[in-house]
Amino acid sequence: MKLTILGCYAATPRTLTSPTSQVLEICNHMFLIDCGEGTQVQLRKNKVKFSRINHIFISHLHGDHFFGLPGLISTFRLLGRKKELHIYGPKGIKEAISLLLKLGDSWTNYPLKFHELTSPEPQSIFEDEKVSVSTVPLDHRIYTNGFFFKEKPAERKLNVEAVAKYKINKAYFQNIKKGKDVQLEDGRTIPNTELSFDPPKPKSYAFCSDTGYYPEIVPLIKHVDVLYHESTFLDSDSKLSIKTKHATAKEAAKIAKLAAVGRLVLGHYSTRYKSIDLFREEAEAIFKNVELADDGKVFEF
Amino acid sequence: MKLTILGCYAATPRTLTSPTSQVLEICNHMFLIDCGEGTQVQLRKNKVKFSRINHIFISHLHGDHFFGLPGLISTFRLLGRKKELHIYGPKGIKEAISLLLKLGDSWTNYPLKFHELTSPEPQSIFEDEKVSVSTVPLDHRIYTNGFFFKEKPAERKLNVEAVAKYKINKAYFQNIKKGKDVQLEDGRTIPNTELSFDPPKPKSYAFCSDTGYYPEIVPLIKHVDVLYHESTFLDSDSKLSIKTKHATAKEAAKIAKLAAVGRLVLGHYSTRYKSIDLFREEAEAIFKNVELADDGKVFEF
């Protein structure tokens, strides 16, 4: 599981910081999460192959999370894309993109499929044989979803020595990988644990931005391996954070602790602070395993 | 008259090139012309004061000329703007921006005035005591206008020595600056040319992008001091240029020659060529005074 931060700063633009966008590589997918202005240039800078992006998840319709989407969709056309592109985001996203394409008398020469979200409840929005994606409804000024990405358990690994020892026929291997026991011809039952090894633990990632402090998400992200949680402000600016429905580093850490996550990645920093290390210091007082996102930073989990 | 090129490359984004946007400083105005994605970051990089921009001119609604506008409008709000902002562009621009603001439950805390354009004829769209702006209808795939910026003639300059010599009363000075002769008390008439100097010649600038080769614009831009004319392609790719309704460097130079302009600035280059010097070489064979736009380049005219 690899996470590339394309941008992780709050809205006010500066020369050297980018608004929210990130790429999650999981189970051979390359999921683009949010798409602030300039995302396509950030994709280039970080050498992400445009053609590998087939699913884009948009948390909410504030500009710093989606004003890069129209340009990216246009660029896909210029690059001769033919494959379907799936966009998941709040209702209205289809109307906005369609209007912008219409005004430019533009078109996409590839199928563009919108999956508009309206539910205030968590819901499954993508699933294949290896991974699932569901929403994590957040508490922001407008309708906003986080996203929970979860690998499905892989097949168990065959214990080659054990199956040889019991002379088990190949025909049983698929069942063994699925966790089933095997009955030998002499009547003995060999338990699956003797014939196979545990697969690698499925990994999971939760993206939660933008949101105020919202413990309601805890059951939805419980034990997630990596939680990206916004921390726009420090605790000293908690009045601002309440007013704008953003979170502080302290609050992000509280959520991480309550949900017993493996690791907390902070981001969506206001550009008012001198150093983003301040966010880490504040969060670490509550939760130990803290990482700081930064534009261009790559995490391998 | 100062022209800052924020971006001057055609649509396909690269790490180091920006789509169309430029700032024209003329008669204390700071006019923003087109606003491709990333314009606000380019404004920062080039240290242009956001607060000095009060008028934005959008040539057409292709993304590489206006996908930076929604973000810029949002940023003005974050920066606490109070002054009116005027946007001139094709019909539809108001609907697009309004929808994007509405979806984000955003607002502007300053008056945002749209001046939507639909006329296929040239028209005056801005005028004050010092400068006028009119449209230059172009020939592109969708409704597109160039813009012609023209200083008004300044007042004549008082010849301080001459008025002293004739002992002319201060009450006449304003008339002298306006070009009037003065009748002395002894009946003699002193011609204005003896009492004042010519003011500096009014300057003018024409922005013509995007467009195919379109000699119909020649009368509209005749004798302009500086013509920015797109040259997406070289003559060797004229088939492409005809198909996409863009111009070649050769065609831009032909227009410059026909209109007897002072100087030709080329831009809107396709990124397919190894060096933009090729554009200059091609144009100079037809028209001598050629400049190459480039991102971040500043021209003082």
C-alpha cells in the first residue's frame, strides 16, 4: 500500500504548497482522492501515470478539493484516453463537470461515469475481488465524505511441505487456500492450519478530510492501519476550527486514539503556522504513531 | 505599459509550463487576461498583488483559458476582498461560476459583476477617462474574443517657459492642455503649439488567442503597438492548425504584417516542439519585430 501526497495544505494558495489531492496504490489500483487545483501538474511532478487512474474519489465540493477535476478530465481526453473513468463525489459534481464541458463544446472520448453520493450513512461505493471502498460521512460545512479503503483477505498460503507429506492431491489445493480442512482416504482429517499459512493481514486506509472533531466516525475506522485525518489548526486556534468545522491536531490524535488506528497521518494544514512540526508535537502528546503529510511525500505501508 | 506572462502554453499540461494567463498594466490598471488552471499560483510566483486586479477578461471557455477562475474568485474571498470584481467573458461564464460557488455553499463577500459577451461584432466593453477596452472577435472552435486595450490621448504638456513669456494667467492652463489657442489682452492669438508640447503617444495592446488565421481582425488591430497573437503550431503542422482552428507562427506574422503592428509577441505554443525559438525563426521570415512570450517573462513597452 503506497500513498503519494500530491497536496495537503488548506485553501489559501501559496507558491510552494498545493491543495488536497493524493494517490493511494492498493491491490493494483491507483485511486485518486480529491483533486484540488493544480492536481494534474502535481501528478506529473510525482511521475504518476495518468493512464493508471480509473477511479477518482471527491470528498466534498469546496474548490480546494475539486477545482482540479475539470482540467484533469480534459487532459485525459487530450491524452487519448479510451478507458472508463469513474468519479465518486457529492451530488452536483456531474452537473458541474457536464456544464464546464458543454461550455467548452468539449467532450470526453472515453466513458465518464459519475457515482453521485447523497447518503448521510456510510455506504459501500466500490468493490472488486481484492478491495472495497466505503464512505465515512464527516462533519463539515457542506456534505462531505471520507473514504475507507480495505483490502479483502487474501487466500491462505499453501504449506507445500505439509501437502507433500500427506500426499494430498492438487485437486484439494484451492479448498485448502480457502481455509478448508482435508479428509484423507484413511479417514483422518487434517486441519487447515496444518496445511496452510496465514495470508498477509489485509491492509486498510481511511481518508478523513475535511471535518470537525467527529467521534461518530470512530466505529467506521476502528483499527484501520493508516488514518489520514485533517488537522487544519492547532489547539490554540480551536475557536477558528469550531467556526470553520475543521479539526485541530489534538482532535485528530484523539480520534486516532479512540479508533485505535495503526498510524495517524496529519494534513490539510493552514498555512498560518511557521512549521508543520508543531502539528506533530501537539498530536504526539495524545497518540504516539504520528506522521506528517507533505506535498510530494510518499508513504509505503 | 507592462505585460507579465503568467502562462503561454497550449493545453496539455507539463511540469514546467502553464496555460494561458497574463497581466497587462496600463494606466494604473492591472488587467488579468485569461485564467488557466494554476493562475493564482502564477500570480504569487510573479509577485502580482491580488488586490490590484479588478477586471478579468476571458477570451473563451476552453479549460486552459478559464479553469483557474473559480479558484481565484474563491481566493479573493479568503483574502478578505471587499472591492468589486468585474469579469468579462462569453455567455455561460456566470452560470458556471455561480454553480461552482453554490455547490460549495460558498459566496463572495465582495460584489462580483459579470459582463457576458455574445456579439460576433467588435464592441466596447470597458472605458474610463484613461483607457478603453474593446473585443476583437476571433475564429476558434467556440465563441472567442480577443481584446484591444488602448490608452486615451493624454493632455498636452504645458510649455512653462512660453506661458511665462506671454504672462498667461493660470486660468487658461487647463484649456491649453486641452489644445486650445490663447488670445492675449492685446488681441494677439498665440497658437497652442507654441504654448504646449505633444503628450506621449497613447499605447495600445491587442491580445488574440485562440484563433485560426483570420485576416478579418486586421482593421481592428491596425497599428497596435503590441500584438500578442497565438502560434500554437509551426507551418509544418498547418493541417493540425486548420483542423483545431489555431494559427501557425507564419500566420501570426502575416497578421502582424497586414496590420502593420509595432511588435508581435508569440505564444500559446504546443508543447510538441523542442524549442520555442523555432516559432521566432518562422515568424521573422515575414515580420521583423518578433518577441517570444514565456512563462514569467515581463515586457515593458
